[in-house]
Amino acid sequence: MNRFFSPKTEKDQGQPRSLIKFFASLEGRVDFPLSRALDSLDKLEATATDQEEFFSFLLEDVIFTSLYATFYEELFLTLKDNQMVANQITENFYQSSHERDNIVGSQTQDHVEFVENLGLCSGCTSCQNHPDVADLIAYWQRGDIDFFILLYVGMHTIQYTFDKVLEEGIPRNSDILTELTREKVLKFRQYLFEYTEKSFSVV
């Protein structure tokens, strides 16, 4: 699982230009990833009975979405290294969604309990990855719901964009495949989160 607080990368070196250009091409569409993320936020809040439950929902969802994004990242790396069978790899990815959901769901619950217990864990199958979510504890402890709202929208923007890259970007533009290195995918993820932050700053 990637950390929530990734180290900053140099903006002018090795940027994933094809990925960024593809993301920009989605602006103005009803299914623009940021718009979908904001819609998801509204729906999540509507399901909560009160602010406390909404806060709990946010914690669970940002962890789930971050875990899920790592599966996409690994898929992208596999596609880059196996371009001749990219279609089959993608199909296998879709077919394994139920199993993947179960894995991510189980790990999410372990991490949620770790954060809610302020870093205490009596032992679980996800212990070795608890450090990846440890940074969330301070924000959770002080009830910083605005932080979790931003994180929720940012992570969902990333996931919805990754969906579009897989469904539309790669089939349309083979240059995207060449950019699917670990470094450039990380930079793209950082770019998407910063895009979300800037969008929030002008609201």
C-alpha cells in the first residue's frame, strides 16, 4: 500500500505528459473524475446518520480507495512490461474484481481499527503495513474532518482517473503504456491529488 504522504517529486523532470494530457481531455465531461469524486462524497454524507458516522465512513473509504489504487498501479506496471498481451491482462483484472474487493475489504478493516485505536494493534494479518496509515492517526485523533474530506475526494479522483486510463486512455494512445513506470505513475498520482487540492482552494 502506498503511503498517503508521498515524497514530492521534481515537477520538471520525467513528467507523465501523455497521462496528464489524457486527464485534461476528460475535463468538461459529466464523468470527469473530480466531478464523480464530489458526487461520491455527497452520496456518502447522505448515507450517514450524523457527523460522527460520516467521519468514520470517510476514514474507512480513504483507506479502501488507497489500497485499491495500488492494485491499479501494479496492473499498469504489468501492462507496460507485457504490452503484447495487454488485453488479456486487463480482462483478467476485471474478472478478479470480487476476490480483490474481499482482500482490500479485509485489509481496510484491519487498518481502520489500527487508526481508531490510535496505533494500537493486538495482532492482525495487516500488521506489517500499518505504518502506511500511521500518518492518519493524528488527523483522526483531533477530528480533522476537512482533511479527510480532501483526502477522500483526492483518492477517488485518482481511482476514477485510473479507471479511465484503463478503459479509454491505453486503447486510444499507445504512448500512455510507455509512461507506466513506477516513478511516472507516482508522479501522475501526485499530480491528480494536487489538482484536487487546487480545485478545493478556489471553491
